[in-house]
Amino acid sequence: MSLLYAVVLGAIVLSLLVVSLMQVRQVKTKADYLVAGRTLPAFVLIFTLLSSWIGSGSLLAGAENAYKHGFAALWLAAGGWAGLLLIYFIAPRARHFAQFTIPDLLEARYSQTARVLGVIAVLFAYTAIASYQLIGGGDILHLVFPTVISADLGKYIMTTFVVAFTALAGMASVAYMDVVIGILATVTMIAALPFLIHTAGGWSGVTHALPATHFEVLGDLSFTQAMELMFPTMLLMLGNQAMYQKFFSAKSERDARVAVVGWIVGTVVLETVIVALAVVGSAVFPRGEVAQHPREIIAYTALHGLPAWLGALLMGAVFAKIMSTANNFLFSPATNLINDVFSRYIAPGASNKRVLLVSRLMVVLLGLWALYQAMHTESVLKQALYAYTVYSAALTPVILAAFYSKRANAAGAVTAIALGTFVTVFWDTPFVHHYLPAAIAERDAIFPALLASVLGLVVVSLVTRPPKPEQVALFHGERAVEAAD
């Protein structure tokens, strides 16, 4: 059986390598590397958006939540769905802006200070997200080759794969790899679910084996707990730099909007199937090794609960999905270091050849930083929620305000980013638990951090000067040149 799994994983890695190498010849400029020359059609966008969003957050953290709480785990996914409905209206505006990174947007709409703070927030949040993708890939390699590859060694191997594929051709490499991965994952996961339900003794066998709360809307969660799962995901989705970079890479505004429709359908289907696989898996494997490490339930089910051929394909699809997400969340902060630091402050006149060389070096360095975090992370779910909250509270309000508020200004944006980051980072400190009532201090950081960020944005913007007309024009369907005239 291990040989079959090794062949499937090897074939997937080789296929992804071929896709990356095919794109290398097309990468000649900074725009080619960072936004694929702005040539991606809707079909490619759909799968690269789907693959960048559904990774370890869904396959590990979401599955762990489903193993413990049943279908109530869909509250974590529902945040993404709600965010996607709003993104349908944002996507064309993002493509119209057509830059490289979120800090580009922050400076154009607010100020250079907002840009710098945005770079810092993206670096910390996205390398944290990339880190638990490395954990997921290491777990899979250890499950398939338990006597040869330890979980820690698996993280090193996963890091090598991710860094190599991401560094080769940048956005084009990431996007076209995602098409292959997205099709494989969608078909395999949907096919695996009925096989697993049959293994559990049919749907009646699943419902009899699990608590009734596993099939209720809130399950054993309170409404507040459900919202604490939903809001970080929704806000991360709305402000997700990796997503905006895909829109910046779109061939046209129409392609960006069409891609969101396909993304909505694909995300709802796949995340529901992932949760269902984890719930049914918890009925089939309620005890043993997987009960100690419930984040591994999807991979464990592939290994022990399905026919060998289907299990191998599912394991390969999960591994590829995690690798794809790691690629996206490693590539995204690398673009910040190149576009927002190197090209802006260190070497403004650098040649395309030098920019591409430094871009690939940044991918390697950030991969090592993500690996360091992966080696020191205990809970994937906790790490995911922390990363989501930092980004959601610090950046999402000011990103949305850039597109939908003509009054939000630089002072308000800087205040919002600083407050959102500060409250998130210090929420779990002894100081907060000592001076605030337990009913508040024991809650997740998302609501207090978001409240502080939004209040800071609104109040400070209202009591200071409004932004210049040319700062607003580009984000409201007008041309900045016309506004300046």
C-alpha cells in the first residue's frame, strides 16, 4: 500500500514541477513574476482562488473542528461564503486598480505609513498561515511513510517542495499549478464521500455513532462561539491579499467577476464535503491514534477507510491542496518584500533580472521563517484563528474603506491598523485577564480587536482632514488623472 501512495504522491509532485517549469520561460519582468503579466482568464482564476483558499485551514483546522463538534464546524467555512458574496462586488474594482500588492493599495488610498504597517501585518499573518501548511504536509508524509519520515522531517521536505515550486515562476507557476490541483481535489473528495459513508454503515450508521449535536446548526457551540469562528474567516476573505493579487492578475474586470461566481460554488461544495468527510470519519474512527490528533482525520481516513486506489488519490489531493495553499501564502508576502521594500526603498532602478533573482531569494528566506514557526506550533486551529484575526482586524476594515468610503483618510487607516494589531497581540496576556471581567477576557480576540480597529478608523477620519480627491478617485470607478485635473 505504501508503494501505491508513494507513486501517487511522486506523480503529483512531478506533474506540479512540470507545470512550474513550463511557466519559467514566460517570466521575464516583474509584472510576469508578481501578477502573471495580468493575463489570467476566468477559468484559471477560479481554480487558483479555490486552491489558495482551501488548504490546511479547511483540511486540518476545519476537519479537526468537525471531528470534535460535527457539522457546526461549517460556521468556520460560512465566514468565507459570506465574504465571497461581498467580494463579487469588489473584484472588478480591485482589477480596475491593477497594482501588485495590498500595501500598494494602502499607499495609493491612504499614506506611506499605512503601506509600511500593511507590509508588517501581511508578513506576520501570511507566514503564520504558510507555517501550518508545512505542518499539514509533514503530517501526511509521516502517515504514509511512518517508519521512514517523522513529522518533523516531513516539514523539511514539504518546505523544500513549496519553496522550489513557488520560486520558479511566481504567480504564473502558482496559478497554473492550482488548476491541476483544483480539478484533482474536487473530483477525488466528492468521489470519496459515498465510499466512506458506506464504510460507516450508511447514513443511519453515522447518525447512530455520533451525538445528536453533531447534526444541529450550532451543535454544542454557543452562538457567540459560532460567530467567533465565522467572523475571522469572513474578514480574512474580504481583505485577503492573495485574493486581490489574483484579481490584479486577471485578464479583465469581467474575468475577475466571473471567477468569483465559480469560486463561490466551488468553495461551498468543497468545504461542505471536507466537513462531511471529517464527521463521517469520526464515526468510523472514534478512538485510536487519530483521536489524539484529530487534525489528521482526512488523511487518516484516506489511508485506512477507503479502497487503496481512492485513498491514494485522496491523500495525493489533500497533499497537493496543502502545498498549493502554502505556495500562495508564501508567494504573497514575498511580493511585499520585493514590491514594497526592495523596489521601493533599496533598489528603485533595479533591472528585471535583478528583481527576479531577489524575488526568488525572498521566497527561500520566508520559507525558512515559516518552517521555524511550524516547528514551534502545537495547535493548527489556534494558529489559524490567530493569523486570521491579526489580518482581519488590522487590514480588512481599511481595505474595504478604500473601496467604499470617500471619507476614510490616512490618519484613520494608520490608527485602525495599529489598534487592530495591538489588541490581537496583547489580548491573551495576563494584563487583560487580570483587569477585564472573565466573561470578556476569555472570549476570542476578534470582536474587541475589530471594534477597536473600526472605531479608530471612523473617529479619527471624522476629526481629521478628508483625503485628497485624487486618492479617492481611483477606487470609485474614476481615473485619478481626471480627478487631479
